[in-house]
Amino acid sequence: MAMSVGKRVVLAIAAMIVLLVAIALGGLYFVQHEVKERVASALAPLGMAQSIDVGLSAITLHRVRLTAPQDWPTPDALTADEIVITPDIRDLLQQRVHLRNVVVRGFDLALVRTASGQLELLPKLRQSVSHTNGAASAGASAAASAPASAGASDKPPLPAEKLIDHIAFESGRFVFYDESISKPPYKVTVSDASASVDHIHLPDLTEPTGLSAKGAIKGPAHTGQVSFDGWMRIASKDSQTTTTLRGVDVAMLDPYLLKKAGAKAQVKGGTLDLNLRATVTSYHIHAPGSVTLHHLQLAETDDPLDTFMQIPTRAAVAALKRHGDDITLHFTIDGNLRDPKFKLNESVMTELRANFAKSLGVSAEGVAKGAGETVKGLGNALKNLLGQ
């Protein structure tokens, strides 16, 4: 019996659907393969991922490692168990780079403060972004003048404009290396850490980017909390941020508080709270803040070379016995970040030392006497060293 017209139409439609599905799946495979190649190619100069999965709505990188320069204190700038990238599919189809969400899980992120005081993180990634932007501009110019047959197999460069809506860091650690304090650098680990970065618009970076981070600093006796919130215009460095420390062991900040001309002054106990609100406009910083020391205890010493906040330790111990448990110090930082004579660390510590002496009631005469004893002790130490 001849097939009815209705059945033929239904079969034709079914065949068309099967064909369209086959084309769509083939196209999807091609797109997935293309995206995977793009991601692997972009990652190659920076590090590696154990595997890359491209799904219908997200790209997942497993066991990611971004290497650090040779002069860094650690071989890796970032390691992560998993990075999930969710692009805007509509923009992707139109050759625009727009990432709606990036989630970095199980991470170790290194931050290095150089001897000159500059904070650096992910240096190879920053260099790669700068190189890619330059290459995209050069590629566009070359494409306009090259013959149609030339470079037909080459992939077009990614566009210079890139937008990332949100980056989240979950369940990881920030490891801070401070080369401005010591060599090898002093290391502070912020564990149980999380962070978020909102709105990164490349290449100009002139729009405000939101920043937020929190975690724990584990000391010998206490686990303190640290948090950071605010925004920054990355291109101009203009920013407004708030930094808070709560219950951090004073011993964890030894290198910032102690001056070790000879034997090391010992912090026996105590915790520290800090509030700092910083505003940077046209490279000028204005940052009022306060530090509260709780139950500060210093070991008694007979060595005149020992100081705490530049006060002879013996004078500080005696004053603490008279003062009580809590000491609150207020300070304000003002300066031009482009002025080579302005050192942020030194500015903070100069204010804190002056207020610490004032709070304890240590007179200028007492400090001067202690300084004299320090010079005398240093002279005696040199004499002993020279055998005189």
C-alpha cells in the first residue's frame, strides 16, 4: 500500500529533526573542541591543568597550576583543585569575551611584597594579559593589510576587550611573603580563606572593581580573623578599602614590631585588633586607623639592645606592668605613594611607636636614656667581637 501523504510528511519532518540534531551535535562538538584548544593554548605559557572539561554552559579546569617567576619565593603563583568558568554564550558566539562567573576552589594563592614595597600576585598572568592585548591590536592591523589567502589556518586573536563579572575564591589559603621585612621573606598564611572580585573590564581597567576577602591567621596561642573590603580603579590605583584584624597573636607580627639589633625581644603573649580605612586619590593616601593590644606581655631582658616599637624592652616591660591589660593606639597615614621617601611601613610604625610610648607614659628622657644604653651596649658588643 502506498504511503499516505501525512505519513510522508511526518517522516520527512522526523528526518529533518534527526539531521538538525546531528548537525547541532557536530557543531557542539566542534565548538567544545575549539574552546578546549583555546583554553589549553591560553594556559600553556602560565602553567597547566590536569584536565579540561567543556560542558554546555561552563568550562571546568581540574588540578590547575600557574607557575611563578624564578625569583619568587615559591615555585607556584597559584594552585587550585578546580576552576569553573561560565561564559556568556551569546557574546561568545559573537566573538566577544564575557565571563559571567569564575569560581576557584581549593586554592593556594601567593602574594609577594617586594623589597621596594610593591605588592605582586599572578605576575605571569598579568604579563600574558598585556601581551595578548598588544597582540590583538597588532593582529587586527596585520589582518587588514594581509592577503586573504595568508594565514588562513591561523586562529583569529582574542579581542582586546574582555569583561569578567564575578570571580569567587573558595576554601583556600592566601600565603603572604614579605621581602621588605627580611630575606628570605617573612611568611604569613591566611587559611580558611575566601574572596571575591567583581567587575574587571579589560583592557582599560578604569571602572571600579569590587574587592572582598576574609580568612584566619593561626598563631601560637590564638587564631585571629582578617577581613578586607572595598573597591579599586586598577588603572589609576584610586581606591577605598577597609582592613580589619581581630584577635591576632602579637607574636605573628614580631618582624613589624621588633627591632633586633642584638638578642631578640620576646613577646610572651597578647593579641591585636586593627581597624584601617584607606582612601587613595591621585596616588595620595589618607588612612586613619587604630590598633588595640590586649594582654601584651614581654619577656624581661637585661640586654640593652632589645627594643619593642623602638622603646627599650626593659622600659616597656616596666610600663606595661603599671598600665594594665588593653592599650589602644590611634594613627593616621598621609603621604604621596609616588614619593620615594614615603614608606608606608615606616609611616605606620613611626606613628605607632610615638603613640605607644605616649600611652605607656614613657618619657622622651626615658627613651633617650634607653637609646644611649643601646649605643653603649652595641659598642661593648663590637669591642668583644674585635677582642679588645
